Amino acid sequence: MGGDVSTSANFRPTTYVTVLRTSPSDLTDEFGDPEDNETVASTGNPFSIIMQSKRQFLPAENRTTVIENIAARCRGNVDVKETDRLKDERTGFLYMIEGIVQPQDPIGASAISFTLRRVKTNNL
């Protein structure tokens, strides 16, 4: 198998991701309004992005709702920061990182885990 589908980091990639990064000081325009961070930091990073749904009862509203959680994983050597955004190269979806867990692994073989929120879809 080629390196792109390796399971050495305990995950099987479902797509490739472009990491978008801009310095936090550059995230506002001349009027102080927030801007997208569209500077490409890296491309072609193998990622696993999986949407998980579960039912949750809301007692205050006396109803059940569906909560969608987007989980992602990548190799430990991918340079990703919590302020980055991720663009799925296959679907064009843009994700904001809500949480990141980078295990302490001396050889760097463990995968980085993320909780994502989809912020924009391609052409919508």
C-alpha cells in the first residue's frame, strides 16, 4: 500500500484536507469586522472526517432532537492549530476546529483527533 492510505496512525483516511491559516491579528478587516482565514498552510493532508448523529432528549422542551457531531483524525505530523480552518478537498466543505486532542507520543505515530463544525459548504 502507498503512504496515503497507511493505517499506521490508527485511522483510515476518507478525504484530503487543505489547512487554512492566518495570524489571529490578521483576522479583522480595516473596519474591525472578522475575516475568513484563507491563507493555505498545507494541502493534500490525508484526513478521516466522519459525521456522527445521536438522539438527545431535551427536558426543558419535552422533545427529542438529533445532535450531529463531526469527528476527524489525521496523522500526528500534520501541522494543525486550533485557530486553523480545514477545507475538505473532495467535497469543498469548510470546517472550524472546535476541539483538538494531540496525544503525547514520543515517536509521533498517534493520530490527532478533532471535533469540527461545518461553517460553509461549497457553492452555497
